Amino acid sequence: MFEDAFEADLTSVDLLRRFYNLHPPPHSDLSLGNILCWKDFYKVHCLPKGGNLAFLIKTREGEYVVPPLGPPNYGLLMEVLKEALKEAWGVTLYGFQALSLMKEYFPSIRTVPQRDLYDYVYLTQKLAEMRGRDFLKIRNELNSFRRCFKAERELIEEGNLEEVKSFARRWCIWKDCESKELLRYEKKALFYALEHFTQLPIEGILLRVEDRIEALSIFERLSPDTYVIHFEKANYNMKGCYPAITRATAEFLREKCYFLNRESDMGVPGLRKAKQKLRPHHLIEVHSLEKNTLGEILNKS
């Protein structure tokens, strides 16, 4: 069965878009932008079957299956799980619906939460306004930024992509992207997004200060009510520039979506603190099947 899977690439965009128009991805990891831009970090293979779509994902830590998305299909789910057991692959459940369905089919199932992969989801309007005591410190940074700099928002489009790439290179110098493995992969992902910007279902804005790009945000529609923010980069030397691009993105998208998914923190302490500071509305959980539970539940079925 797994031999029918094919690696996701630019030729898969139309297939995935058609499927996601009917069945939106439950988590940012399965968004088109992440599947393609982060292909050097994790390889995604697609396994379409009728009206369903399963994924086989290979990472540095191992290989795992994402059970079929789409309408509930117990027969196909059993096929995928049996193949996963035979091939010694893990099973990862993205979102509440996948976990609930597995527990409905297999009440004795045991899972392990993957906290580092939980997506942070925010109210778009709340980030656009940043009102109240929770945002007092951030508003102070924004006010400082506005006093010192006059920023203009622009769309990222074909005509300014080379400038955007130049800014991305500056950002990688500030962050010393070559010093850490995760940053090296993020650099590759960011430049893949920029190189293929017109071929991917992504959009973006930038902030220009004195005719120079100082921040960018790249995002994608995840579902009818949600956009996912893939990349958000700003000049570290400009105090308040990061909250400025965060707010500018929310202001730009608030007429288009109710929620903003700002992805996971990947277990990075500083990133987790920054995401929590923005007061998420909810988290999208990720769970993996406990090592021995797959064999146990299949033997009972």
C-alpha cells in the first residue's frame, strides 16, 4: 500500500489544493506551504485513496503515518494502520477530530502528547487591536517604533521579490543562520518560499522604512476562517519592529479570517514565551500512538 505514495512537490499543488478545498488541513504541518518549503527538514509522501488522503512523513527522528484525512473511512484507516505496523512506522494524530475518531474506533488506545508541535491559534481581531493590559508592554514597543520610524506596508509581489530576498539574507546574517541546524533549515524553507512565491498558494506583506525593507510576513489560507503565518521576520536592531509586523499582518488579514495560526514553538523556550505572550485563543494538539498500542488495538479488531 505505501508503495503507492508519492513525494509531494510542486506538481502536487493542484491535487492538494483540490483536496484541501473540501477538507482543510487540521494543522500547519500539513499546509501546502510547510509541506513544500520544509521538504529538506521533513519529507512528505501523499497517499490518496478515493476521497481520502493519508500522509507518510519522514523526519530525522523517524517515520510516521498521518491517518486518512477526509470523510471517516474505517476500512481505509485499518489498511493504513496495518501497513504502519508492518513497516514499523509511528502514527501521529493532528488535531482534536483525529484523536476523537481514533478513540471512538479504539477506546483502549494510548497516546503521547507532542507538546512541541502544538499550533498556537489567535483571534485575528485581537492581534490587530492589541488592547488591554495583556498587550500593554507590546503597545509600548509599538509606540516606540512609531515615534522613531515611519513604516509603510506593501504586498509582496513579483516586482519586489529580489528586494525581499535581500532582506532575508540580512536577517540570516543577524540570526547567524549557519550556526544552528534548525535555523539552517528555516533559511532553506524561507528562500524556497521566495523562489517559488508565484507557484505556491502563499501571500505576504512587508514593512518598508525609508525605502528599505525591514520586516516581512508570509502566510497562507489554511481553512475558510483561518490563515497560517509561515514566516515573520524583522530587523532586530529596530525596537518594536517585530510587534509592528505582527500587528500589520493581523490588520491586513482581519477582513479575511477569524483566526491566525502562528504554528508551533518546536520546543524552543524563547519561541514558546513569545507565542504565549500574544495570548493564544487555543492550541491545536498533536498526539502520537504509544509504541506498543498499535499492535494491541489491531489484534483486538
